Amino acid sequence: MLSGGEELEYTIKKLANMAGISTRTLRYYDEIGILKPARINTSGYRIYAQKEIDILQQVMFYKELGMELDDIKEIIKSPDFDGLSALAEHKKKLIEKKKQLDILIANVDKTIAVKEGRIKMTDKEKFEGFKQNMLDENEKEYGKEIREKYGEDAVEASNKMVQNMTKEQYDKWQELSVSISETLKEAIDTGEPAGELAQKVADMHRQWLGYTWKNYSKEAHAGLAQMYVYDERFKDYYDKLKPGAAEFLRDAILFYTK
């Protein structure tokens, strides 16, 4: 570490201790090119300066938000990357996360009070935090695409329907989701998207949408089915059930909505 008004520098060990991560992690970041040391000293040790510390801070912020290293690297290595704007965005995301944690903490406090006989808690209140968590996760993962495709009003209306679900409605919605997955796997084995079992899946999918869509239309249903194939995140979700599941479900829904 330097003195006399010069920029502080850290060995890999000191930086790891300060950041609360391992030296192995910092070496890995060096190997994949996401965080190179400022220099290598005469003893062969990696030395990090202020620029590298700022980059590490950004990396750790993005990791805290659940991003993959490849995506983080692409962002911070971009010529358009603005550290100040990134910090502002981090703050926004952390505030959203804090709100969710506050909801869950309040939910736990209420549940404790109910168990102790101090208050009564409605079924809606019991599941409020969990439903909000699901909405937040969906927003983070798919929000941009869904809003572009269906518009702000449709998305907000859908979110409101989820928030207003009773425990019974929420349970049925979740049960229907499981049934769709199980029946879809069986239908794929038939190899017939227009077959009876596949059309049962498509109809169950329509019912499932009914819990969150204020107004159902065949066109919107078909468009969503197309997105299941075109968007890799949706495709991966369904193909984990069985290879080709996303395309099979799309074809079944397209036949159903003709």
C-alpha cells in the first residue's frame, strides 16, 4: 500500500480481505478478463489500484442482483459503460429489493403476532409477500419484453390480478401450472400437437392465463406461444421439462387458437 498522497494500491490478498471474497475469485476474474490487476510487481504479485477497485465494486453489485459473469463482463467492458449511471441503477434495484424484503419481514412479524394470538391475519395478507416476490422476479427476468409486446396497462392489470388473488385462487393457479407441465410431457410422447392430449394442454394453458389476463384473445395467446420459442429464456424453461417442449407447446396452442 502506498503513502504520501499517492493512489492506494492493494495486493491480491489485501483486496480479497477488504472485499470479503477469496484470492481464488480474484484470480479467476483475471483469467476470464473481467478484472485484470493494474500491474504485476517484481515479486510476481497482482497489484490493484483505484480503477480496479471501482470495477470490482460494480462486479459485486451486479452479482448481488443475480447477474451471470458473462453478462456482467459484457456490460462493464462496453465502450458505452457509465459507472455513475450504473451506480444509480444499482441503487434503484437495491431499493426495489429492500421493499420486497420489508414486505416479507412485515409478513413474518404479522404471522408471529397471529401465532401469539395478538392479531388476526387474512389469507390474502399471508401470501402477499410471496406473490410480490414472484412478480418482482418475473419483472426482472421478462418485464422488458412483456411490456413491449403487451403494453404497460396490460402488464399492470395482470400484476394487480395476481396481487388480489385469494389463497384458494393462488393455490389453484399453481396447481394448474404443475398439471400443465405434467400433461405436456405426456402429450409430447404422442408427437401430435393437434391431438386430444395436446389440445387439453392448450386449453389448460388458456385457463392458467385466465388468472392473470383481464381480457383473453386468441391472437395474444398465439403470440405468447411464439415467444416461448423465440425467446431463449422461455424456451429453456420449457425444454427443461423435455427436449422440444417449447415448440410442441407452441404448435399445440397455434392449432388451438386457429
